[in-house]
Amino acid sequence: MAINDTIDFELFRYSPSQAAAGLFAALFLATTAVHIHQLVKSRPRAWYFTPFVIGGLFQITGYTIRIPTHTNPESVPLFATQGILILLAPPLYAATIYMVLGRPITFLNSEHLSLIPVKWTTKVFVTGDILAFLMQVAGAGIMSAGSNSVDSYKTGENVTVAGLGVQLAFFGFFTVTCVVFHRRMRRNSTATAGAEEKPNGTLRGQSWESVLLALYTVSGLILVRSVFRLVEYIQGNDGYLISHEVFMYVFDAALMFLVMVVMNVWHPSGVLGGSWMGRKGDAESLELDSSLRELQAQSQS
């Protein structure tokens, strides 16, 4: 597909930049430190944000390991480790993003306006994300193990492309789900009026729509990054994108840093604070299913 038997495989087709790797290692360290602080200080604890934080740690480690590749570009362990960590961070971001959507829908009592029943929202998208994650793990592992074999590398590349395709499909469907809910909410005057009456439905003047706008933003950034990675792997080891380091920093590193910053600003423990997350029965839950709401109703009666 992407590599043929007539070309020579190379770990790097450029001299990796120490400065760029060091810069993004520092940037991801800063935003991840803020995320850890927000997670620890949040009340109730937003434990569903743990995958997002782990993704940040992957980025820090990946770009830190990338620094010595400038002086040791032929090291397979360095090449493989940094590549795997940087590749797998976004699916971890996605896992948390998927778990955010059900909360404002439930808070607004607008489950009937959701394209997918709330009790299935997290299950469907996180299952797809796990599948994409595992496929990319497998693909990256095969590519690393077969970096000296064209056939093995091609197999790993194909598996990674398939994983990226699954990720794109589920993230695209997730974005559609957000848009459909948003449009239905705006057209439903009763639901919108009810949302405006919620005493803790805003933060710093932000409406419930700010949560969806944040989801649109990070979803769009991850989608662009995923398309870039998909095209990069389709082009192969001798492709134009993978042969120029600048593209990785523009369409992966920079975009993923922005994803983390956006979620720093609109962190669920803040934007979805107060009654949005603090209701009985919802404090430590990762799934807002019907049985949980029944338990909540009993505790309030």
C-alpha cells in the first residue's frame, strides 16, 4: 500500500528538531499540570477526565523521548516509543470527550432530544474509541517490531490506518450527535426556557451552549489531526507528509495542545459544576443511565 519493495525504509527522513520537541514537551507539561490540579481539586471529582490526563502524560513522555532522536536518529527504541505515545494520546482525549456529552443533556432534562439515548451515548462512543485505540496500538506495535521488514511494516501500517478510520468514523458520528442535539434544543423553546431557569446552569456568564461549543472545538481539532495522520500513513514511509517534520508539529502537536488548553478553560468540573454535576447519584458516575436516575428520584422523595 504505502511502502513498496523498491524503497529503503528510514526511521526519520529528516533531522528531528530538539528545539521543537523540547518546546512541546514543556507546553504539554504545563497544560497537563493544570489538568491534574483541576482533577484533584474538582468537587465532585471528575474521574472520567482521567483518560484525558493520561493522554497528556503520553504527550509529555513522547516529546521528551523525541529530543535525543536528534543525536541518535537510528535508535529503533527511541523512534518506536515516541511514535507510539504521540499516536495514542488523542484516542485517550476522545474517551473523556465522549463521556462529557451525556451530562449537559441529562441536566437539561432533554434526553428526548438526543440522537442516541443518553444511557447508550457513553457506551457506544467509548466502545468505538477503545476499538480504535487497540487497533492503533496493534498497528504501532507491528510497525515497531517490523521496522527492518518492509512486509511487516506494511501490515502494521494497514492496521494503523484502519484504526484511524474507525476513530474518524466514530468521532464524525459524535460530532453529528452534538449538532443534532444542539439544533433540537434551540428549536425547542420549552427545553431552552427550562435550561435558562437552572440556577447553576452558567459559569462566568457562559450558557449551556458553551459546553457544546467546547465539544465542537476539540472535536474539530481532533478530526483534523486524525485526517492528517490517516493521509500520512496512506502515503507511507516515503510520503511527502512524513518526510517533513513541520507537518507533524502543525497538524498534530499544535492541535492537540490546543485541545488540552480548550479543556483547561472549559473544564467539566467548572462549566458543569454546581447542580450540573453535584446532584445526588451523579457525583462519581461515569454513566447516566435510567437506573441511576431512578435511584436519584428515590433519594429525593
